[in-house]
Amino acid sequence: GDAINKPSYLPVFKETMKNLEAPLGKFAVYGSWEIWHWSGLDYYSQTGFELLNAKRVSLKKNDETITVSGLRCDRGRFADETIGNLSSETYNVFLYHFPDFVKYIYDYNVDLYLCGHTHGGQIALPYYGALITMSKTGKKYEAGLFQVGKTALYVNRCLGMDAYPPRIRFLVKPEIAVFDIIPE
């Protein structure tokens, strides 16, 4: 989610996404900017990405199954139909824009929860971290990897910036995170 900082950046975003290679598939969910500010834009057509909105996809590689589920940021109430009844025999990845939903994750069989929204705070101070995260969980999950029960939560700092001023990053490097999921 929060794919672009301005609508005029959409062509560059789409070209970049199209050129990413992922042999098992490319998946996305809508964030707050796609829903509440620039909802009329076509973000993912012709990029090879599948938009997950209350949907799950099973991927197979070498006789192993990974399930990827996703919800757009305004559809948390559809979690039961999306991530309810996930098999403990598969590795289950959940994509959701906000880290806030992690407080409900105990009811679901989610191994890896990937989110963003906080941008790592965009502005951080040494020894303190983010000044503001715009998250209901505050600084608790501002950025990085957290273990929440049996679920690994990763809050990505993302590439862009919040559209509200100040439009700067200070001591919060943009990131693209790569996860290698290896069978036990």
C-alpha cells in the first residue's frame, strides 16, 4: 500500500513493478492512500501483480505450499473469511497495510505478517526512534521485525514518504525487504 507519493509518479511506479521478477508471483494490497486519496487510479494492471482484497492464493514449490493472503486497509472486518481456517501444514503469509491488526492475529494461523504504513516514522532521533508513526500502536511496532506470539510481524519502512508535511526522511532509510522462506 501507499504505492506512490503523487499521482504523476504512477507511470514510473508501474514500470518499476512490471520489471520486478518473482517466479511464484507478485502480490499487493491497497494502503490508505490508494483507498482514501487516489482511489480512481489504476495501480497494478500490466505489472504482473495480483491485488489481494479479502483473497488468498496458494503457491507450490518443491512439494511445499505457501499461502499468501491479503486485505486492503479498510477491510479488516473481512479477516475471518480471508485468514480464518488457514492450515497449520502450510506457511501462511498475510499482507495488510497497518501493523495495528497484529493485536487480533492470535486467533489466526499466520506465520508472517507483512505491513508498512508507518514509514518507520520518516523522522527519527538517535536512541529514541520515530517521532510519529501514525499507527494506533504508536511506537510499539514502528519498523522492523517483531515476534508476536507465533507470528513474525515485519513493519517495512517503505520507499516513499507520507504526503503530509514535513516531506522529509531523517535517520530513517527507505527500504525494500527481501525474505527467503526456507522449509524446515
